[in-house]
Amino acid sequence: MFEELKPHLAELRKRLLIIIATIFIMFLLSFGFWEHILAWMIAPLKASLPPGSNVIFTKVGEAFFTALKVSFFAALIFSLPIIFWQLWLFVAPGLYEHEKKLVLPFVIAATGMFVLGALFAYYVVFPFGFSYLINFGSQLFTALPSIGEYVGFFTKLMIGFGIAFELPVITFFLAKLGLVTDESLKNFFKYAIIIIFAVAALLTPPDVLSQLLMAGPLVILYGVSILIARMVNPATKEEEDARA
């Protein structure tokens, strides 16, 4: 059995090495202008800070390690097309010839949806969430957020929203493989709602508005996924009659 797995493990190792090398190169490039990236990252926070407040660091190495975190986050984003490409190449041997030709649409769609999710978080969720959290109790306290904690919080949300927006892309390929259908997604909908709101509660700031701003688009994307599964595997007339 191990002998049968060896080619797959060797292929996986090859793809992972390419991904790691790409991220490392992008990390070195990003580290050269990490201050500009950080300025973009903290813009939503600074816009929400009341007068007299500022972003600070409280530990000796916090500024340096923040620069590393910022550079790694940027490297991960810039490497997305290569990451998705390598993932596709890893599963491609198990696909049909006509399915292998979908590599370019897959890379574009997967990268685009991840970026769309991250931008939705940046331009829609962050302004509302940070404004509420920062200004809550501002009449009693002075807000002095730590840059290290903020960057960790920022990257967690951006990656969370990016992954969440991959739902239609994942559904498309699961439907292609025959693992899901529009009917199975419809039947799972009531459980999906619970999962979506649980994930939103974990990933967003602890206020209802931010959670709804994440859960709402995910519910819509789930509905889009049902339509995608139906288009990929349209029901036959006999199946439609049986459902009726």
C-alpha cells in the first residue's frame, strides 16, 4: 500500500516545495515595502480611532515581528495564483482530459473569490466593526490598540472571509466530481445556516452587526452554490418528476 502511495507523496512534496518557494520569494519582496502594506492594513483602524488615540507597540520585538507578519500575509496573498495552480496540478491526474482544461478558470475564479472576500471584509466589515469596538466605552477609556494584536486580528479576518468566499468555487468542483448535488445542498441548508452563523461568530468581532455582515453574504453564496450545482449536474426530466 505504501508503494502505491509513494508517487502521490512525491507529487505532493513537489507541489508543496513550489508553493513554499513562491511564498518565500514573495516574502522577501514584501519585506522591502512592509511599511506601505502596514499603512494600508491599519487605515480602517485609524479611521475609527477617537482623538487622542493612536496605534502603539508594547513589547521590545513587537515592531519587528509585526513587520514579519505583514510581509508573510502579503506574500500569501500575492502567491495565491501559484498556490491554486499547484493544488490543481496535484489533483489533475485523477481528472478527465476535459476537466484538466479547467485549470485557468479554476485559478482565476479561486483567486478572484478569495480577493473579493478579503476586500469585502476590508471595505464593509472593518469600518462597522472597528467603529463599534473602538468607540465603545471611549468616554471612559483611551484607545491605544497594540499593532501586533491588531495585525493578527486583521489577517485572521481577511483570510477567514477569503476562504468563506471560496464556497461557490468548491461547490462547482465537488459537483463536477459528483460528490454534491443541488438537492443535497438544499437538504443540508438548515444545518448550513447554523454552521455559517457559528463560523461568523468565531471570526468576526463580538457584535451582531459584524456577524451579520459575514453571515449574510455566506447565506447568499450558499444559494449561489445550489444554482451552480444544478447547472453542473442538471436534473433529468424523470428526476424532476420524482421530486415533484
